[in-house]
Amino acid sequence: LTGKVTSWRELKTNTLGNVLKRLVQRSGEPVIRHAVSRAMKILGHQFVMGRTMEEALARAREQEAKGYRYSYDMLGEAARTEADAKRYFDAYLKAISEMGQASQKGVVEGPGISIKLSALHPRYEIAQYERVFPILRDRLKTLAIAAKEVNIGLTIDAEEANRLDFSLNLIEAVFSDNALSGWEGFGLALQSYQKRGFYVIDCLAQLAKQHHRRLMVRLIKGAYWDAEIKDSQVNGYEGYPVFTRKMATDVSYIACAKKLLSYGKLFYPQFATHNAQTVATVLHLVENRRDFEFQCLHGMGQALYNEIVDKNKYNIPCRVYAPVGSHEDLLPYLVRRLLENGANTSFVNRIVDESVPIARLTQNPIKQVSALKNKPHPAIPLPKNLYGKERENSTGCDLANPIVLAELMQSLTILEKETTKAASLIEAAEEEIEEALFAANKAAETWSLTPVAKRAECLEKMANLLQDNRERLISLLTLEAAKTIPDSISEVREAIDFCRYYAMNAKQSLEKPELLRGPTGEYNHLGMHGRGPILCISPWNFPLAIFIGQIAAALAAGNPVLAKPAEQTPLIAYLATSLFYEAGIAQDVLQLLVGRGETVGARLVADLRIKGVMFTGSTQTARRINQVLANREGPIIPLIAETGGQNVMITDSTALPEQVVRDAVQSAFGSAGQRCSALRVLYVQEEVADKIMGMLQGAMAELQVGDPTALRTDVGPVIDADALSMLETHYDFLSKEARLIYQVPLSSSETSKGYFFAPCAFEIKSLSQLSKEVFGPCLHVIRYDISKLDDILRDIEQSGYGLTLGIHSRIESRIQYISNKVHVGNIYVNRNMIGAVVGVQPFGGEGLSGTGPKAGGPHYLSRLSTERTLSVDTTASGGNASLMMLNDAEE
Ligand code: FAD
């Protein structure tokens, strides 16, 4: 690149990183930037047809003579804002018109366009179905009519599995429209790696038959396999929508191909693949039929298809999927192609790998699959088995599955009616508190001596009961705590995970005393025991998960519990407590005491019979509890406090703006900003600040604020009048001291009742403008100069909090540098910063944000236990038998 690398040998024998480092040292950064930019262009040219339609059409012309045709795709990912969607829509329309003209002038032959529905609306998702369906239908119809008018084909790309139902409904609606009658250029891509693919063909056949019109079906395997596997695991779905073995996908492709062909003229099959074996199989299946085509991606499979299109060989047309767009939009597409080319299961990768024998590449996938005899994949367990044999993962709710969704919504409606009739609970009176303390104290020894296995069994039973009562809990969470449905589902899952995790932990770390090394003639054991009654004070923002998490941990460690839930959410606490009793916990081992903090809470904290306090809430209250405990006579007891944070996300100009905005919006406005982990301050590098703030505005405009019991709602109300009034006061302050970026308008019909605060984002100058955490849907944005990064990190440290931190950057060393400098409990890189998973991301802060140990982590139970050692002198009765026996053995 610079003429300064001495030889290829040097390149080969050094890691790429070292070579680049040396290059930078020798030639300076600008040269490297230029070289990387050139390399991107070369790669881009390989996979992208042209920067504009004009360029692409000119390039296509050269290839058409050989037998290739083209379907053009406008580069770019899913729209994040309405402005993006408008831009993509206009680009599609323009491309259709340019293609039409080129085709009519005979410049190119039979072109087509490929369309991504996710580019046409920023909220193309099942939860927004009612609102978005008509908009998307109209946009798609307009594009289809435009394509029909100039007689070019239009194919709808296949995207994530959770959009399949939505896409099929749209396709049905548009295809059935009379405006398209007589036109046979409408088509869609069908993913055979999806288990439903095979059956979708029957629905499509019915549609084509009904309208006496042929459908084009592009049969593919699918491009989102890794994302589908992760999504199912993260959401705890029952299974995967895609096959877990590559050979199963290959078999499914063959089955789908056969089925498509079996429907005769109802379909125009388009077999899209780069796999020579798949092509050979299709050639065998089609027999003499010629009303079909092959398809490939631009830049891939050329050697294979040069044979196929060759007039003297197979003479079968091949259509190339040709992305068009500028280098700015190239990266995500390029990454997908590079991953596809580099995946070790991928045909295009294996064919160039000389260590893979050709015989292996041409093995019959049907035989391979049969030989497996339905054995599950050893490295891809079902989501519920994600954590191995020791603990089952909680089950989620696949809302994209229409049957699951309909059942859930139906039970929520019934339960809502029941719940609104429920009576409220009355504050515990002094005598009840006294009785509870007495009973807990009395139960302490028995519970501590109850075998760990028995305690763990109760918690495991509790987890199952929570799973069985999921709908009731979700309903109550939406009604009493105003949580949205997806948030409520996650909360129930978290509660289940807490029970199973602490049960597992107790069995692993508390059950058997640890045998310690020491001199011969004695044995030394370290055992863990209960401390006595533990007071659990939980907050309203996670009225189920934190309530249950605290209790489950204290119980697992052998302590009776006095649970004081937040004043705002006693009904959820009541239901959870009844389930604990059903799971086998005795009434004196767990007692619920509802009431205010200043009365019931304060009374309990001060009582000497309480042997430990677990608290989640504000820093001020934690400090007060700490002071009361410090002033108590008697033993000093542990306090585990989890408090708030001034959580920031630092982003730089190398981060992908779309991802930054998506993650910032989720982190700041999800759960109406009422999570301890929620994002409060977003730092954006000045070079990209305007762009990010513009996108933020567009993404916020898509937020649906309203009734939390409706699936479409993203942001519900805040918890009570006090919370609302605090936010309004802060809003007044910001209106004077800061610049409003955007505030989501409130629709009067849904938001007139309840404590609704319109989510807002303000640009502020520095962190010092905020004197405390603002608990609600209010985001502060600060633009910064990257050369002053250290000043920002110092400001964050000086705030004294240390809960969560988000970093968005593609520079590894910068991520490392920031992570080392900022002392916080939970750091999230290039993702959102909420939703810590039990046992996977143990949660809790430092500094003003909490005492630790982390909830859902391996050290929690030991803080709730007391350690005792037992040392027994085995020589006491006259001799050291064990040593003598060892002595014998040696002789
Ligand atoms: P092969 O190497 O034979 O197969 C790769 C396939 O196997 C991939 O789908 C991969 O995900 C799958 N696979 C890998 N490992 C496993 C495993 N362990 N278990 C199960 N499956 C596994 N993709 C879309 O999603 N939507 C589209 O709209 C779309 N449009 C396209 C249009 C055209 C014209 C072409 C050519 C491709 C399109 N693709 C689309 C991309 C396409 O999905 C991939 O290029 C294709 O899957 C590669 O398959 P292959 O037969 O060439 O390669």
C-alpha cells in the first residue's frame, strides 16, 4: 500500500493488526484512511452494482448479452424514521420509473425491483399492526401499480421470521387488489430455512388460484439465521423458527422446490442459490420445464452461473439481485455478504477450502438428516436449555405468533375485569408488625436448619407457579404498575429466573460445608447458615421481579423474610406471596407487611430482631436506612442497597447512528424511563451530533404513548402524581436552561386519564446542570468534543453514581479506555443498556448507586448468610488414626 512493507512474507508472518500498526507508524493515519477507503470501494464494487440506477443499468447491459437479467435493490437498512421511509419509498418509485424507461428503450431486458417492507415504515412490527398495516398496504400498492404500468417485476424481500405473518397479510391484500389484475410480475421471496416455509407455499398457491394469476416465488434459504437463533434464545421462545442444521435447510429447500413445481402454472419459480449442489438438484427436479429461472447475488456464484446461462450448455436464464446505492449505505449489506461468504457451513466458503473434499460437498442432505434420527443439535440447545442442566431458562411469549398473541390478549381481557374488582390492602398495624417479627424470629432456626435441597425445591416450585400464573401476573402488572405488555412479560421471566438461579446457587454454594486444608489430625469445615429474619423493601418499578428476587435470595440462604412492598403496588406483592405459600413456604417464614416506608418500613428497620436489610429504591432512603441501622444497639447487620444512577451513554462518530438512536430510545423511554438502569444522558460527538439528534427526533415521533394494557403502547404513564409533578418541574427548568430536541405529543383520548408525561429530549451543556437523577421519560443530550473525552469521563466520575454505562463505538481501544476509567456496575457496549438478565448480567452499582453484591450474581447469597467454621481434633481420643493409616498405606 505504501511501498514500505518489505515483503509479502512480512504480511503473512505478522498479524494484520501488527502490520496495520506499523503501517500507521511509518506512513501516518491519512494514508491508511485512504487505503481503507480504497479497499471498501473495491469490495463495494464487488458486491454493489452501482451507486445510481444509471450506473447499475449501464453495467447490467454488458452482462445481459451473456444471459443474465437483473432485479435491483436499493441499498439501505430498515427505516428508523418516517423521513427514512419516505426517502426509501421515493427511491423505489424513481428506480421503477428509470427501469421502465430503460426497458422500453430496449437498454435492458425484463428488469425487476426487490423491495424491503421494513424500508417502507419504521414500525413494521406486529405490535403496531392495526396502525401500520393500512399505511404499508397503500405504499406497497402504489409501488406495485407503478411496476405494473412499466411492466417490470416486483419482488418483496423476506426479512425476519417475526414479520412473516405481517408480510403475508400485506401480500394477500395487495395481490388481491383489482388494480393489479392481469399483471404477473408480483412476487415474493420465500425462506426455506424457516420451518414454516414449506407450508407457506400452500397458502400462496391458494391465493394465486383464487385470483387466477401467477405469482413469482423466489426460493431462498435465508439471510438472518444467526439473528433468528439469538432472538429466540434472548426471548426464551419454545423453539426456533429456523432449522438448526445446515443440512436440514438444504432438505427443506429441495422439499419447497418440489412443492413449488408441483403447483404447475400457479407459480413462476425463481431458484436463488449459490450452491452448485442445490442448482444440480433443481436441474434434476425441473425435468423439461423451462418456465423458471435461477437467481444469484451480484458478485457471487459467477463461475457457476456462467455455465448455466451459456447458450451452448444449459441456456437457462439467471437473474442477478443487484444492490444499488452509495458507499454510505453499503456497510451492513457488505457485512452480511462477508459473513455469508465466510460462514463455515456456507457452500461458497467450503468450495474454496481445499481441505474440504468434494465428496463431502456433494453428500446427499436427505440421507444426512435421516442419519441424525432427530437428535438435537449439540451446540444449539433449545432456548429453555440455554443454561444447561442446572437451571431452566424462563419461557417467553412469542407475540409475533398470532395464536399465542390472541390467547394472551383474550386472557388479559378476562383478567382485567376480575382485577379491577379486587380490594385494596390495608396498612399493617403495630400489633401485626409485632406478631410478624415474633413469628419470624421463632421460625428462624427451623428454616435455617431446613435442608438446602428442600429450600431450593420450594423456589423451583415457585418458578413453575409463576410460569403457570403468567397471564394473571401480566394483567396485574399492567393495571397496578402501568407496565406495558412486553415489559410485563419480561418482568415475569425475570422473577422466574431469580427463583431458579438462587435455588441453583444455594445447592452449589450453601449445601455442603467446605472442607478446608490443614494439618493432619483434625478437620476444618466452613459452613454457611441463615442470619435470621431479613427485611426486604422493594420498589414499585419492578414490583414483581425485585420483590421476588429479594425474597427468593433471602429464603434460599435460610432466612425468614418480612417483605414490605412499595405502597403503590401491594396487590402484585400479595399475589406473589400467595404463590410462595403455594410453593411450600410456611406462613411464618414469609410475611407480607404492606404500608408506607415512613411507618411500617421505619418500624421494621429499627427492630433488633431484623438481622439484615435488602433495599432497592432511592439513594436518600438507602442513606436513611443506613443511619437507623448505625444507631441501633446490638449487632451490626448487613444492608444490601440498590439505588439509582445518573446513567450515561457515550457514543462516538464511528458508531452506527441508526443503532445509537435505536438503543438510546429503548434505554431512555422504555418502561417510561422508570428503570434504575435507564439512560439519562446521551453524549454525542459534535461531528455527528446534528445527524443523531435529527434521527432521535424522528424515532421519538414514532413512539406510541398511551394505555399500557394495549399491545401497541411503547410508553405508559408514570407511577403517580408525585412522579408526574417532579417531571413537570424538571421540564420547566429545562425549558429555560436547555434546548428542546423533541417532545412526543400526547393524544388526548388515551392520555387524559392517568399520570402521563410526554417523553422529551433536551440538549444540555454539561452534566453539572443536572443535580439529581430524573426518574422518567426525559433524555438529556450533550454534544462533546472528542479531544475532551477525559473531561467527560471526569464529570461522570464526579457525579458519584456508578450504575450503568452505555458505549457505542467501533474503536476497540476507546471502548477499553472508557470502561477502565468509568467505575460503574454494568457496562453495555454497542447495545441498549437495560434489561439485565439474571445470572448472565448480574445487576447492581457502586458509589452512590449501591452497596453490592449484585442481584442475580454468584456472590449475593453469601452476603445473606453467616459463615461458621467447625474444627474437630480427631486425635483427641489418644492417637491420630488417619495419619497412622496413611503411614500403613505407604509401607
Ligand atoms: P448455502 O451455503 O448452501 O446455504 C446457506 C444457507 O444455510 C443460509 O441460509 C444459512 O443461513 C443456512 N444455514 C447455515 N447454517 C445453518 C444451520 N446450522 N442450520 C440451518 N441453516 C443454516 N435472504 C433473505 O433472507 N431474504 C431475501 O429476500 C433474500 N433475497 C435474495 C435474493 C437472491 C436473488 C439471492 C441469491 C439471495 C437472497 N437472499 C435473501 C440471501 C440468501 O438467503 C442467501 O444468499 C442464501 O441463503 C445462501 O444460500 P446458498 O444456497 O447460496 O448457500
